Amino acid sequence: MDDGTYVTVENRPAVRFERDYAYPLQQVWQAISDPDQARRRFPSTLLFEPEVGGAIRFTDDPHLADQEGVVLDYDPPRALGFSWGDSEVHITLEPFADNQCRFVLINVLAADNEAARNAAGWTVCLGEFDKVIRGEESDGPHVDTAINWQTSYDAYVRSGMPAGAIIPD
């Protein structure tokens, strides 16, 4: 399991996560693209038009105002990319071995000081995503049973990942 790394994508700062799942590609894609399953692992309700250029809407996040973005990549069951504020999220899936799937998430950031904050957020969300994939109960990343965001953030800062971005209440 990958705890997240700081990288650059086309000269922009980004955080990258890679995980291998012992589940078929379709099952992992379903957990990404189905709005009911997505809500259990994403900080917002996520609704999108399933096409490049389609609208994507983020609602119900207790820490952020509702937002809209654009679907940047849509190639079921292998890729979903979208804008989110001034950043981008790109998720790709690749089958390997017998019914296994490699999951890669890259969050291209608006500024490098967002790295530790966003990496900690994705650590929490991916912890819930892992539960969803395994068929376990998940009430989303904003509950006490989720990975602790502050602990993750502090660990990323200690590791030298750029920090200092505003942290929403």
C-alpha cells in the first residue's frame, strides 16, 4: 500500500497514491463511479455527467461550500479525471494478474503548499475506499472511525512534504 508521495505532473505539484487490490477491475470501478458507493469514501456527494466535458458537482461536504467542476477524463472502467477547484484529480485502473487491479490516484495541486493537507485528506478517503472495496461498513471520511486526518497531516509534514495551505474548519 502506498502512503502517498509528492510528485510533479507537467511542472505542477501533485500527490500520488498507488494501491493494488485483489479484486476485479469492474468491482473497483463500481466503487469509484457509483454515487452511493462514492459517498462512503469521498468527502462530498459526487455527481457527474459520464462524459469528457460533462459537469461534476461536489455537495454536502461539512467543511467546504458546494463546488462544480468538469470531467476531464472518462474511460470506463479504466479512468476518471475531473477538475476540483483549481486542482485536478485523476484516477486510473489497470488489471493485472488474476482478477487484480492497480489503482492510481493523482491529485494535481494548485500550489505546492497544499501537498500535505491534500495527501492527509486522501489518506483518510482511501482508508474508507479500502473498506468499501472489501465490502465492509463505511460511513464516510468524516466519522470518528476513519483514519485521523490530523495524525496523517502531521506525518506528511514531518516527512518534508510541502505544507502551509489553509485548512478548512
